[in-house]
Amino acid sequence: MSTTKTLLRALKGDVQAIPPIWMMRQAGRYLPEYRATRAKAGDFLSLCYTPDLAAEVTLQPIRRYGFDAAILFADILLLPQALGADLWFVTGEGPRLSTITTPADLAMLKPVSDIDATLAPVYETVRILARELPKETTLIGFAGAPWTVATYMIAGRGTPDQAPAHALMREDPATFDALIDRITEGTIAYLGAQIEAGAEVVKLFDSWAGSLKGDAFARYATAPTARIIAALKSKYPDVPVIAFPREAGDAYVGFARATGADCVALDNSVSADWAAANVQIDGCVQGNLAPSYMVSGGPELVSETRRIVKAFSKGPHIFNLGHGITPDADPDNVQRMIDAIRG
């Protein structure tokens, strides 16, 4: 693994005067060039499954901003689709899936060994990016963490409080646990294939981890993440893993030790000063500017960006937002953020 790439250096524990920078959802609707490519694809899933176009939108923010990392353009719900769930997107409303709530539903899912038939175009996108990215840019692959993916598969859509998943967890724990197990095994295979295709780092997005409390967090956020990381490390020991248990709060503390993650990504509900004292002591952290600053801009964007960099300056840090950049963001504000970091 090259140590000249700043993001890989941070993941190895190096403290750098200027942290590496990338943004969650950096290839997205805030960029006019993305919207043009999306229109060419026709619909969101066609964009995900057309390697040339998916690679193009992944490369667009690298060309425009020179980020230190590119993240594969895909979606966390491609894995459920590969496992046999129906998946479609409703304009203005988001994803819809056929639901998995009974043993019979679970029995209809495909074995993990069959997922590559659906996901082969994603792996081809990774191969294109591995060839075409600038030599200094790190390629990140990703998947949704099992709990978050399960919430969509159980409800058939995104929900404000993940209530359907919590209900199945209580009322039919055997089916719930079996679904988590299937997703976990699928995620190991999916991320392994991305690494084989050229991903240098992989990230687990547990977007709804914050709705898990106490023992449930340990069982359904921490334990599956640890299992995935252990499996990947056994085969790819030099490939770093970033874990993002969003809105974990106090459960961020010790998460890297408990899971084996090389870096913990932080949302913007925790302060950088608190995270430096309580999370960064275990290694690299990523974050955690509020995405709203990409909309509002102004001197507050610059001062908050610099405050976060200073707070994390004594340990390994990757600068990022606390969640994905939103479609109403001003592209010029992204450049202002980068300039505030790089001077």
C-alpha cells in the first residue's frame, strides 16, 4: 500500500498538518455536471449500474476540487437487490423495496454466492476508477452496515424512527437475527469483491445506528461491524476500514477498539473537542462539519472548518462533513471549505 497518499497515511495513524479531505455524497445533485450525467443515464439505478457513467460521476468532484479520495458511486440498497429484494425509486420520495418480515420472505432471498450476478457492474466501476483516478487520490468502496440495510428491507422504505425494524426485533427475533446474518455475510462478500477490483479503503455506513440503544447497539451495530471487519482483515489485512455509526453519541467512545475499525467517522451532533478527547485517542477520526455550512457559507463556514481542523490537529484526522452534502449546497462553498483547510 502506498504511503504517499494522504488519506492512507491518516488511516495508518499519521498526524498531518493539513488533513486529507473528501465529502460524503461528493458526487451528487449539488453539481451541475452530475445532473447532466444523471439525465443521460435516465434514472438513478441505471446510473449505478452503468460503469462508464458511474465512474464519470465519481470522477467529477475529483476534477473540480482535487479531493484526496474518491468514493465509489453506488447505493447501499444495491446489496438487498442483489440478494433478491425488489428495488425501485420514487421521484421525490426515495427508495422502495419489497419487504422482508417473515421466515417465508427470508427464504425467498438468494444465497450470498449469487450476488455477483447483479453487482458485477459495480465491480467494473471500481476497476475503471482504479485505472483513471489521479495517482495521489485514494479510492474508497463502501456498503451499508447490516442494521441500516435491514431497516429498509423490513419497512420497504426509509422511516423516521426505524419503528418497523425495532418491532420485528422484538416480535420475531429469530427472523430479525437471520436477516442481519444474511446481510452481514453479503456485505463481507460485496466489500471483498470491491477490494479485489481495486478499492483501497472501504467504509461501512450505519446511517441509523443512533436509534439503537444499550444492548441493542452492541448487538446490532457493534457486533456485525466487528464481524465484517474481522472477515475482511483476515483476507486483506492492509486494507483500512472506516466505520460510521451515525448519531452513536457516547457509543462512539471505544467503537474503534470494539470493532477493529481503522477510523471512526463522526456526525455533527458531537463536538470536535469532545471527539478529540474521547474518540481520537483510539486512532483516526473522520468528520465532522455540519452539511448546512455548505448551503449557508459565509465567514462562519471558514471559522467552523478551521475550528474542527484545530480540534483534531493532535491526532490522525480526515476532514469530512458530519453527513452527506445536500442537493441545495453551493458548489462554491465546497471550494471555500477546501481553501480554509489547505490555506
